[in-house]
Amino acid sequence: MKTIGLIGGMSWESTAEYYRFLNEFTRDRLGGLHSARCVIYSVDFAEIEQLQVQGRWADAGETLAAAAQSLEAAGADLVLICTNTMHKVADVVEAAVSIPLLHLADATADAVRASGLRRVGLLGTAFTMEQDFYRGRLEAAGLDVRIPDSDGRALVHKVIYEELCLGIVRDESRTAYQKVIEDLVAAGAEGIILGCTEIELLITPEHSPVPVFPTARIHAQAAVDAALFGHP
């Protein structure tokens, strides 16, 4: 098995889920006491969040690129950015190393297409929902992507940063997210991309009337497939 390099800590709540998923999927594939070969570089999310707010994406890219270089030096054969939002700097990270970067949006688009769906709602941070770096990549892969209205986007973003990234899971927020999901379905969405790795702490398939696509789980599954078989 190849060694998977994880750029994590954004937030550590979802990175912990990545670690669990990688090991569960490896055990399921190989059986017995097998677990994933992986290396984690966990950044300080408070520093990254400030760079996001200040629009200092170049500085954030340099930080994550240095993390990727450290992972490569530690023996990683491929690298994952364990957050949807920070794929805004994926090109910078990819250019900094000689090992492949497994892009989260590509893995997600593959999973949606494999399900037979094309028209999907996207939940995530405001950056992910509103900017082109993520939505555009999904659309280039053939998906029709819908996002919540302005109030829905503000709600989804606030819950991510003020609750889920802190490990706070509230029933009231789940109910509010379900209303946003229902509105997207009413607007034609056939499935919902949980396009922030923390949302999986709050929303699971039983909370949605249409299929959900949990991006941390999807990304980890693609990484195990790549590590074992050389392809997502």
C-alpha cells in the first residue's frame, strides 16, 4: 500500500474523521489487522482562518504547499487537502511537490456521476459555494450545481465556523440545514453534496430526502483506492 499524505487541521474535527475513514476502508479492503499507511501534517486552523478572512490566499497557499513538501519528505506517495475550501489553493500545493494531489472535487464529481445523478445542491463555506474554484470544477465534470439563496448560504457558513469546526453539533442547526436542503430539492436538486468536510458531523443520509454525498468519506475512499490500486 502506498503512503497517503494528509494536510489536515482545517478543522481537526474532520481530519479525525479522515483518519478513521482511511483505516476503516483499508481494513474492509484487506481484512484482519490491516490499517492505512498515512502521514498527517496538521496546521493551526486559527492561522488559516485569519488568512481566509483577510483574503490572503497566496499566503495560505504557501503554508499548505510547505505542508505538502513536508509530507513528501516524510515518504507520502500522494497528498490530500482535507478540506473543500482550501482547494482554492490546490494548484499551488500541487505545483510544490512531485507526488500527485488527489483533488476532492474530482473524487466528489466521480461519485455523483457514478450514482447516475447530474443536478446537485452544494453546501459548504461561503467560499466554496460562491466562488468558482470548486463549483467550476464540478461543472466542468458535467454536473449542474445549485447553491442556497443568500440567507441559506449565510446560515450554512455560520454553523460550519461557529459550531462544527468547534465540535458543536446542535439539533437546531440540523433542522435549519434540513430546511436549506429541502429548498434545494424544491429547486430541482437530485442530490446534495456535503461540500464541507465538517457537515458530515451534522447531516447523514437519513436527514435528507435525496442522496447525500459526504465529501470527506468520498475523498478518503478514493485515497485508499489510489493507494492500493494506483487509481481513484
